[in-house]
Amino acid sequence: MRSVCILLGFLWLILPMTGVSTPTAAGSPDALASMQHKLQLIASNRKLRHPDPTRTSCTEQEINAYLSSGAMKLPSGLRSVNLQEQPGIAIADTLVDFEQLKAGINSSNPLLRVFSGIHDVIVNADAHGSGGEGFVHVNSVLLDGVQVPKFVLQLFIEKYLQPKYPQVGLDSEFNLPARIDTAVIGSHTLTITQK
């Protein structure tokens, strides 16, 4: 389910899917340890016949410490990811190596030439989860500070992402992992409940 650009909008939703592994580097050790503990609780809770519906909240700092630690394998081509959460919105600021992402898939379409080399990419997406389903709507994608027109982004998705990740689009719907029932983005937080 991982990809780039579009998935950046919902990396916050898939963190629990990856489980907990040993980090190779870390931002804040306390934030990383806290995030690992929360992921262990989520993983344990999902195994229960009747999971505890108590909310689990992860801060922006915890999520980013986990992403930068190496504990979560990022999709090919993503060199770094930094998430910001605002109510109902996830903003992913990342460095993307498009040559690695495209992995030998070429296009003669001149509109897609912008997706070459290494660039800063910022994805702004509305995202939430309810009833065990995750929903993401990509509002905008900036490539080195320049907004990518939606029709060009759609061409990119169809050519490079959907062959690997057929469910990915500007609007995506998917099953939430780990028996997560709801996922709500607040101000610098992600709060989930399991059911």
C-alpha cells in the first residue's frame, strides 16, 4: 500500500501496520521510545478478542522521530519524510528521488519530465479514518515550491504509481490496519481507536 506523493498524505495512517523494529538513528530518543511503546500497545490490542477502545494519541514529534529513526521502511525513492498535522489535514514534507521511484519506467510525455532527479515535495491532504476505512483526498502537491497541476499529477499517478499500487489516486479509500476503527488528525496529533 506504500507509494510516494499520494501515500505521503496518509503515512500517518499506516504507521501501525509496520509494527516495531529496531531503529538505526533517531531524532528525539524520548519521542521515539514513546512512539515505539504506543505501537507495541496497538499491536497487542489488535490481538485481543475485544480490543480496548481507549484512544491512543501520537504526537507529531513522536511520529517524526519514528519516521527518521529507520524503524519504518520508507517506499523506494523517499529519502526523508516530515509530517505536520492540522485538524483533518496531513502535510508531508519529503525529499524524493524520482529516478529511484520510477525504477526504469520511462515516458515520452513532456509533461512528466518534471518528475526527474531529486526534489523537495510537499503533499497537503485531507485525511481521516472511520468505520475501519481510511480516506485521503490530496489537496495539493508542491514540487520545489511550485504547485503541480492536478491533471499532471494524475498522469504521474497513472504512469508510475498505479502499476505498483493500484488503489492509489488523488482520492483513496483503504482498510485501516491493526483493527483501527477511527483515525482523527488534530493539531499536531493523530488519535486512533481500535475495535
